[in-house]
Amino acid sequence: MVAPVFPAQARAAETVLYRKIALRLVPLLCACLMMSSLDRANISFAKLQMLDELKFSETTYGLGAGIFFLGYIPFEVPSNAILQRVGAPVWISRIMISWGIMSGLMMCVTTPVQFYGLRFLLGVCEAGGLPGILFYLTAWFPSHRRGRITGYLMLGGPLAALVSGPLSGGIMKVLDHVGGLGGWRWLFLLEALPSILLGIMCLILLPRSPAAAPFLSAEDRQRLAADLAADALPAGGAKHGFRNGLFNPRVWAMGGIDFSILLTAYAISFWLPSFIRSAGIHDVFVIGLLTMIPNAAGVVGLLLLTASSDRRRERRWHIVVPFLIAAGALASSTFYMGNVTMIIVTFTVATMMVTGTMGVFFTLPAAFLNGPAAAAAFALSCSLANVAGLVSNSLIGYVVTLTGSGRSALMVFACSLIVSSGLVLSLPRKLVNR
């Protein structure tokens, strides 16, 4: 006679299963995204020495910071298509190792053309990293658990921003002129090495699928398969081929929503050190410490919003309300560009709100698409959104060069968040709130 399984026992077993999966996968993948963010945005600190040494203008920096996305955007979708064929461990490993090499080569830059070229190649190498990882996790967690898990995963971004300030500032200050090299050159070299190491670890430690996971028992695999089958969309519903994900209007709407998230996030990560310095703080290590405050708030916002969203099984208002608060903070910051305290306060509020929405937002593509279509949706929405990187950096660089201040650009970013709130509310509540 088979012993009955009571609901409380089933829930406990389910909790143990998903905790086991999370502990095996999420820390490594979070570290990958952390290094991705660090290698992508450490240019904002290198700028504090690099521009003076190489005689680059603010416009040159803004274009170079943004041209990364000209390489990144067109390769997002092809990258996820390849990941579908060769498997996540191989492809994520390739991404990590190649972008680590390109990031390290940034230490060799001497001309604007080299600067632009390496930033472009860094984007090509990194393309597909985030959407590939997000798609990979859909094979391990049902939709009602993805908010919090995605939140933990997305901690890589704010954690990178949190440590990059004192780490980057410290490297640049301590190693400046060591071996005849500027501190910014050491910065690129030393912060590239962990990415290459993580790429090797991904190839060794990431299982291709639950069926190939040595840490799951047969019972674990059976329970996981049953949960994912129960979570799947109805067989007669949306089509799920890779092509269908590319031409779904909701995916394009999500690209617009993520565009606003990244427009704000990139403005903060790439330009906050410069705004602090223009307000009167010139020590690069102190600037690094000050940037920790908004980024610490981003970590808190991400954990709180994703936990609340999963608990209530509500997605839309967990994005809209933070968007509106962040828009108000960005608009307010334009009145205090010469005041360090108010810059930190307003950017802290904006960072907490916008970063907090990232984990909630990335539960949406898999809420109405499965399989290859979900892979395409993650990739396309990220591609569309990352146009924000080019717009954000180039626009602020141009405005700063022209007017000496980034006020006008920040107002544009605030308006973008307000417009995207309408796009969020256009998504069907019953579909995305599963």
C-alpha cells in the first residue's frame, strides 16, 4: 500500500526541490551577470582618468560607451537561436570567455577608433548572455516561482554596481602609474579575469537540462516535469516556434517597457560618477563609495518587489508604481545637479524603483510563450531594450558637451518611464499574473 502524500508534505518537498535547484544554478549565473555588468560599465570609472590621458571629449566617451550596443543588439536573437541548438552550458561559457578577453583588451586603447572598435566587439561577444540565462531558467522553474528566482539572478547587476565603485576606484588609485600604466588600464585587465574563469566554470558545472542534472533524483525530475507541464500554456493557444516569438506584438511592447528600464539604469550606471564629480567630489575612491548608496538600494528594491510580486501573483502594478516613483525622482534630480546630497538621494530612489522592476519584468515573456518562442521573446525584447544603451549614453554625452549638464536628458528618461507605464497596463492581467 502506497502511503498518502498530504498537501503539507507535498509543499515541503516542492520547497526542498526548488531550493536545491536554486542553490546549484543561481549563484553561478548571478556571478556571470555580475561580471557582465561590471565589464560593461567599468568604463564609467575608467573615464575619470582615461579622458584626460587620451584627450577624449565627453562626446567621444558617450559614443564609445553607447557603441557597445551596436554590437550587442543585432546579435541577441541569433545568439539565443544558437543556444537552443548547442545548449546553454557551452554557449554561456563561450560568451563569458570571449567578452572577458575583449574587456581586458580595453587596456590597450590609445585612439578613439580603437575605443569604438573594442566597445563594439565587446557588445558582439556579450550578446545573448542575459536572455540566454533567462530562457535557460524556464526549464527549471514554473512561472509562479520565476519572479523571486529572476530577482535573485538579477542581483548580479546591482551587486556589480555596488562593488564596482570602491573596487574600481581603489584599483585606479592604488595602481595608477604602476608599471608605467594608468590606473584605468589596470582596471580593465584585472576586472576581465574573473569573467574568463566563470566561463570555464559554466562549461563544467552547468547541466544542459534537468534530465542531465546529477544533483536531482528520479523523483525530483518527475516532480519538476509535472510542475512544468501543469504550468504550460494550453495546447491550442499561442504558437511557440522561434519565428512566432519574433512577430508577437506583445514581445515588441515588452521591448518598449524594458527600453525605459535600461534607459534609466544605464544613465545612472554610466554617468553617476561624472555627476558626482561635477558636483565637487574629485577623489575617485570617494566617488566609488558614494555610488554604493544607490546601488545598495537597488538590491533592496529587487528583493522586495520580486518577493511581493510572487506572493501576490501580480506583475503589472509591481512595475507601474515603481516606474512612476522613479520618473518623479529623475525629474527632481534635474533641480539639484550641483548638490551631491540631493544627487545621491534622487538617484537612490530612482535606482531602487527601476532596479526593483527588473526581476518582475523578466517573468513576462514566458507568461504567454513557451519553448523556442520564449527564447526568441527574451532575446528580441532585450535587443529592442538595449537600444536604450546607445540612446542613453550618446544623448547624455552630447547634452553634457553642449550645455555642461545632463538635465534635459534626464527629463526625457523620466517621460519614457511614464509612457511605458501605459504599455505595462496594456498587457492582459489574467495572462501575466499567473
